[in-house]
Amino acid sequence: MEDAAALVAGSDGSVWLPSEDYLTGSNIAELMRRMGVETYDSLLETAAAEPGRFWDVSLDQLGIAFERPSKEFADLADGKEWPRFFPGARFNFAAECMRSPEFGKGGAELALIWEDEAGNSKQFSYDALADETRRFAAGLVGLGIERGDRVGLLLPNIPEAVFAFLAVGYIGAVAVPLYSGFGPEAASSRLQDAGAKALVCADGFLRRGKPVMLTATAESLMEQVPTLESLVLVDVLGSPPPSCQHVRWKDVIAQNDGTIAPVDTAALDPCIIMYTSGTTGKPKGAVHVHAGFPLRVAQDAAYHFDFRQGDRLFWMSDMGWMVGPYSIISPLMLKGALVLYDGAPDQPDYGRLRAISGRHGVTHFGTSPSAIRAFAANEDAALAPAADQLRVLITAGEIIDFDAFEWYYKRFGQGRLPIINYTGGTEVSGAILSNSVMRPIRPGGFNSIGIGMSAGIVDPSGNRVKGVPGELAIFEPFVGMTMGFWRTPERYIESYWSKVPGIWMHGDLAIEDEDGHFTLLGRCDDVMKIAGKRIGPSEIEAIVADGKDIIEAVAFGVPDALSGEAIVIMLVVNPASQEGAEARAAKIVTERLGKAFRPKALAVVPRLPKTRNGKVVRRLARAAWLGEAPGNVDGLEDPGVFEELKAISAARQAQ
């Protein structure tokens, strides 16, 4: 039976209304009581105005304690760009993740549930997770890894990825997560930049029943990266070992006990370098510290997702992307469990992720808009399994269109679960904008800024604006912000602080309504200006792609002698609907947006350029159409797609 409150559409267009359980029983409701505020608006204002008190109250509520507390919240002596949060405090995030829950069965409570494509499954309690992690931590110390050393992690979604990530932090070293689909060149550039001393790598993994081998990649990396001294190989496929010197994970575990103590790390000690691909040049290594990213993601999960003790999070991604570390740290810090899947989302069909959710009692399910559209296009399979314990649905990674949101809410969530639309980035750890379970939720947008954030929409001069497009900006330093880019501090300043002095300019175009509701329009660089009229590509794509006849679309602007800029759209079309697809799409855009926005050209393509986590890379579609060099393609699921699109684009323009 659907919750009647959730079916009542608000006058503001909302589709979900908070129930009494959320209004009085959620984590955020408890925070409001502890902060002494009566309204959610007051909480946002107080948290931004008094961040030190907000964090003290929050950490106490969540049961997260420093080994030695700080005497002050923040030291801003070096300016807003370089804050030092919790100076003097001692905190080891991995030790906090491994700490046994203080409820139920204590250390026997589940911490990790894993399943692979073939259906094999394992479960680990907090005690078992801590033992495996400490054994491997001791093994890393035995290999000569010391505090501050960087350790590369090239691993699929296997339990060892969790143990290794935590073990690195446990001994005070710095994890460098790598996308499991990287080839030698992409992985090498990151490991060389980080100066990695060791690499933990799987011998391979299965995707759609076929082996993907990594041993050759490991061999190449040991040759190409001069700082690498040790290779630890995790047996997944049981493939022939590499010819280079290495040790096996199973031997490291067997040869060490679980008695090693955590390194006494400072709150400001680095623990992760997360690389993100820039549009040009080498990838950027965002540096995060023990009392930064880990605290922020735990807090966001508690308040924005209402993740509670004993809950279970399943947010499929790759360990090399931000969601990987996020999904390890947040449930373990909050004493819930992580559900991990190593496999393709459509094996044996698109019901697999929902089946995993039902089988393992998932309460919080996260995915991307691209995945949601794929589920919707395969609805019968996607909805066949039961997943009755789901309580919260999360979407992030790209802009979600109205149709995808509506399907996710009405069909996947059965019209009763809150959809937490969530946006931030690798450099900010958590949310700049999010939905909150304390407010009505509308399709596609965000009903709140991140709790504790001072953020809004500004014009090019940095003035707050409402009702018109502007750039998403952050006005004050915040816990979780990157401590700069590894070895390139000037690039960090140029990326975020150079447009308007004293304001973090995030690069996203958005609108804030008078009632505090936000809508993302796309990246500022993606916005088109057609004969003086501005329009975001996501608006066009949402109109064109219905997920059935036209499965996906990417829109971008190209130079035009008459209008200054003109619209080009690439379409991925259902094979049964190929004929006349371009004309139909052009007609839809013209009818819905007006003649001024009639596309200059359209092209049917077999696929779009996407990252491994499903995000469409518009700049590469545009570069392919214009015949330009692609720039950095390391993060693509398949770098070969660029040349494919380039050839199609040239042929289409020659017609």
C-alpha cells in the first residue's frame, strides 16, 4: 500500500512529502533538537553561521570521536583557499571505520556483504573486516610502506578492495584509487604523479562472463613507474602470475596476524589522492585528509540520506571513482553495512541490482541517471525482483531529467520513497546541493544546500542571484574540501578561486528559485548561446530522449556564422526506430523550444562517449564533430568511441 502522503502532489510541483517518521525520527530531526532549532531553515542558517558548534554537535550525535580533540575548529591563517580544520587533533579514519558497533551483536554485526556476477557471495562482520584489514596493514608495513607513502589500488569491487583501502589509511599511508578499467598509460600517469611506492592489483575480473585480465597491466606499471617497489597481487581469476617480482595477497594475510595498532595520524594528514580527468592536460589529484573527506561523507549519509545504524548501502560504482571510497567509509563510520557487487548491472538482465537489493536487505540504493534510463528501457526485467526493505533512493553523477526522475520515483520506488538528488564532486567530498527528507521533493532539482555549506548561485561578479541562471558557488571554507591538487597547488587555485577572489566557483550553471529550490542546467562551459539566447544542453537532451525510440542524446554548441553558435545533437536510437529519427528529433526540439533553437545538425550514432560511471562527456562529442583533438580520454569507458564518432561526424557533414 503506497503512503498516501507521498501521492499528494504539492502546489509547488512536489511529488514526495516527508512523513512524520522523517519529521521527528530522522537523523536530521535529532540534529535540530541538539542544535536547539525548530525549523530546517534555521538549521541551515545556524550550521553555516556557527560551523564549529555544528560539527561538535554532529560528531557527538554520530558517535565519531577524535583520539585527541582540537582546541579550535579552523585555522584560516593561510586564507580561505587553504583552511586547516581541527588543527592539532589526532584521528585515523580507518580505525574509526573498523570500530565495532555499540549495539546489537557488537563486532559480530555485518559490515560488508559481497556478491559477484556468477552469484558467489560472502559476508564479513566488523570483527572479520577488522582482522583482514589489520593483517594486510601489517603486511604493508612488512613491505616497507611507511606513513605518508602512496599506495596504488587497481581493484574491482571485491572485498579485498575494502580491506586494502582501509589498511592503507590504518598505517598512515595514502591511498591512490584507480579505475579498474584503466590501461597501463592511464594508470601509470596517476601513479607516477603520486610517486606511488606500492601497487595492490587484482589479476583480473569477470564482466558478462568474460575475463578481463590485469596481470599484463601490473607488469607494465612495475616497469613504467620508477617509484614502485612492491606489487601485491590479488587472485580473482587464478590466472598465470606476472613475470615481475610480486607477493600474493593470500600469503600476506597468512603470514601476518591482526594485532597491529593504527598509526597515530593527525586530522590533517593526507589519506587519499583521488584523480579526476581534466578537459586538457594531466589528471588532477585531489588531496583529502583523515578529518576531511571521511567525516564529510559520513555526515552527508547520515543527514541527507538518513542512513542509520544497521542500515545497508548499495551504490554500485568503481573503486577508482569517488563513490567507491564514499560507499566504503560512510556506512562503516555510521555502523551500517556496505553491499558490494562485482559484475555487470545487466547480468543476467536489468533486474540484477534490484535482486541484490532484495536478497541482501538493502535500505539505501544509489545509482546514476544513465542507469535509471537503462532500467526504464528494460522495465519488466528491472522491476521483477522484490526489494521491500528499500527506504531511500539516491541519484548522482549527472543531471537527471524529469522522465528518468519520474520513473525512478513512481516505478522503481513505487511512489513512496524519497529520491535524494545529490551533487558535489571529488574536490568537495559531499554535497553542495542535495534533497533533504525534511522538505517536499520535486522532480529533477534540489530542495536544499548541503548542510553546513554556505553556497548559492552568483553572477560573473560574484553577486547572489535568484530566478536567473548563474554559477554555483561556495562562499566559505568547509570540512571535506580538497587540500589542493597533488604537487600542483597553482592549478587548484586557478580551477576554483581565480574567477572571483574569495569565492569557490564550481563551474556548474544553475538556477535558484525564490523558495530556495535549485535546478542544475549543466556545466558553464557546456551552455550554449543561440542568437543571444542561453540554453543548457540537458534541457534539449531531456526533450529529445524518451528512453524508448531515442534512447539517449547529447547536445552541444558549434560555431555558426549566422547565430554565433548553433545546436548539434547526437542520437542513440532504437534499431526499430532508425528511419526518420533525426527529423523527428529536430521537430520535437523546434516545437518545444521554438524555431530559434532548431538544431543545425543531428546524427545517429551507435553510442555516446561515457565515463565508467555512466557520465556522458559532452566535450568529446563536440570535439569529434569539429574534428578536433580529443584531449584527455583516460576516464572513458572505451577511448575508442572518440574516433568512431569522429568518422561518423565527418561523413554526416559531408552529405
